[in-house]
Amino acid sequence: MRQLCARLVRRLAQPGAPAPSAPALDAALVLAAQATPTTAHALARLLADAHVAARPFDPAGLLTAAAVLGRDPTFTLDVVKGLRVALPSPPDPSEDPRDVIAAIVDTAHAVVRRAGAARISDITGRVAAALGVWVEDELVTAAVSEPHDFAWLERRSGWFYLASVAKNSVVSRVLKVLSVAGRIGLGDLHAGIRRDERMREFVMPEYILAELCERIPDVAVRGGGVALVRPLAPADVLETTELTLVRVLREHEGPMERRELERACAAAGMKASSFNNRIAYSPIIVERGRGLFGLRDGRAAGGEGGWPKSSRPGGSDEARTGHRR
């Protein structure tokens, strides 16, 4: 095969040889010029969707064909933040798309880490404002959806999730609440996450939170409720001060008046500053009346955390197997 290709290349390179007709290649190069900057995979899918190619293939083949058949390449391939990307050729001297793509990846990870999930339009706006350049939603979508851990929470509104982002603030709070409650209503869980003043970027509606919870290992969502499929020890996810609050409130077997709760926690070795912080911001704590605090165990929403009988874990084969959509 290499010998046949080399023979063809030598014949095409002979002086005076007419440039061969290659309408499909020409159309592909024009389309690539219009689509860049983008990812290599996105460009491959675009060529197939436009019926220029029969199926997606590595765009590096276009560059090889352009060189052999005497066409000027309209793009180059590079790697940015671990992504293979297609960039315009010749490059735009006014801006470097590598910087834009790097900013998209970094911003998406930062927003998902702080807010649990992100929207395409939010990432577009943040990157455009930070760099002072025009950014297309299509480029953001191509860049953030490339990694294997990407998942749409709702494609229509642009909500997405990146499972590999470490220290996800929302996921950690969901697990904290469930380690204490076991199961809880979605609205009650949403309220618990919003207690923390550091969660100002947590703006997802409840139905998006439900989609996110479905993607957390060993967590199930059924009929307006969220529950653990397998038990999770509070000691595995709670801080020491939160564990003290859990122990004190469980020993009391119910909500406690703030001053009484503070005295009990102080006797257990908790500092006043730590108590004030946790009582105001911890997602596992709920205020059940004026100055009365208890654990967020689902009773705030009534019944068993808004969990319908027919939808409780263990009530069906689907729930017992931890089915995911």
C-alpha cells in the first residue's frame, strides 16, 4: 500500500502535471475553514453531517490529501488542554484561539467545581468577558463535550456535568445530607445546599439537581425524592464539627434550642466560631422554628422526605439495582 501511494505521489508531483480534480476535498477544506476553531472530533462529525464524508474520520487525512493534491490547507491540528483541536490556517493575528479554548476548559471545570454543573451560555459569557473576544456557543459545546466524563443534564437549556471534576461542591453537600437523612425530598435537599453563603453560584433548578443526583454513584432519584442505594457512613463525608452536631442532636432525639445546642457542642470540644459557622451554613442542619435547630432528615418536607411509597428504594427491582437512565 505504501508503494502504491508513493507511486501516485511521484506521478502527481511531476512538472507540468495538471492539478487533479477533487471536488469532495475542496468542499471539505472550505467547510473546515468555516468551522475552525473547533475540536478535531467536532470537525469530523461536521464533515459527515454535511455529507461531504460518508462517515467521521480523522481530519489529519484532509491535510494529507491537500498536500498530495496540491491544495492549500485551510486549518492546522494542535493539542490544547489535552484536546485535539482544528485551528484556522492562516491564523488570525488579532487573537489566538488556543487561549480561548484553554480558557473554556478551565472555566468549565471551575464553574462545575463551585456550582455542581454549568450552562454552555454561562461559560461562553464568562470567557468572552475575561478575554474581551467574541466566543461562539458552538466552540464552547465542542470543547467541553469532548472528554469522556461529559454528560448533558438538559441539552435544550445547555446544562452539563463533568464527572471527573474533583471536589464538586454540590455533590459533596448532597452526600453529606444523604449520609444523615438516608433519603430526602428534592426541595429539602435543594434548600440545604443553598444554606451556605459560599454557594452563591448554585443557581440550578430542582429538576436539574435531580438529573445531577442521578449521575452520582449509589444515589437514586424517584418521584421527587433522593436516596442512597447503599448506606454511607457520616464519618466518611462530614467534617469533625458536623459529626459532633449529628451526635449531639441524635442523643437529644430531636431539635434543640440554639443555646442548649451550643452548650452541648462546647462541652464536646467545639469552638464557638465553628459552631456559629456550621449552624448557619451546614447543609445537614435545618431550622425547625424560631431558634430551634435539628438535622435535615427529610421531616422538613413532610412524611418521608417527599418520597412516595411506590418509589422508595427497595420497593422495585429498578431501585434495588441502582438503575441509571
